[in-house]
Amino acid sequence: MQPALAWDFTLADLAGERFVTLSRIQGPVLVNFWGRDCPPCVAELPRLQAFAQANPQWTVLLVSTDGPLDAQRFLAQRGITLKALRGGLAVGGLMRAAGNRWAGLPYSAAVQGGALCRRHLGELHEASLQALTQTACDATQIHGIPL
């Protein structure tokens, strides 16, 4: 069994007013990297919003690969109210640190207690979203894309 990968970050929200530190969030977290020019990213946003509303024990964070103003407008136009963060210039490195070697989008990771538990590269459909989030993280094992 491979040990869990520790993964943490602190990013500002899109307005640059609040900072979110991943390891300080209680309970399981679904981190989703997305971009407004990525059709699969756009397609999964409503699914992520519905998941967050139906599963309040999960915190869903959207990490944008776009500029903050563009991302804010885009989400507002689509009625997406999930907490969105600015990835900034280091977004590619942040994704690689989470196991996404190619910085492909969309990319999602299930995290709990600072441990990266499961990852998914590509659009999340109902089945893959369920597989990614079906149980709280098991900090003794990583699932998903190999490191």
C-alpha cells in the first residue's frame, strides 16, 4: 500500500479578499481545477454545484486557471456560487503537486486532513463524481492517476 500524499495550499478568492488554506478545512474537500475555455470544465460546473448542495459535508473549491475578473464574470453568468479561488501563475505547479503531470483540465482531487486521497483527470460525470467522493478519504492509500 502506498502512503497518502500530503498536499496543501493557500490561495486567495477571486476578489483577492479572503485566503483559503486547504489543510484548515474540516471534513472532506473536493478541489476542482477549471478554465472557462475548457468545454468539459464548463459542462461539469453545474454537477459540482448540485453535488455541493446535496452533500453539505463536502467543501467544494473551484481553482480557476483564468484571470480573477474573467472567472468571476463567467461563474456569475452561469449562476455558479461555489467558492472559487485564483490559481495564479503557480496553478500548473499546484496541479502537478497533486499528481496531474500534464496540467490537463479539468482536474479534480478529493482531500481530507491534508491527505490527497483520490484524483480524476477529465470531466466528472455522475459515476466518476460518485467514485471520487463515495466515502471519506482513507489516508493510507491514494486512488486515481499514478504519480
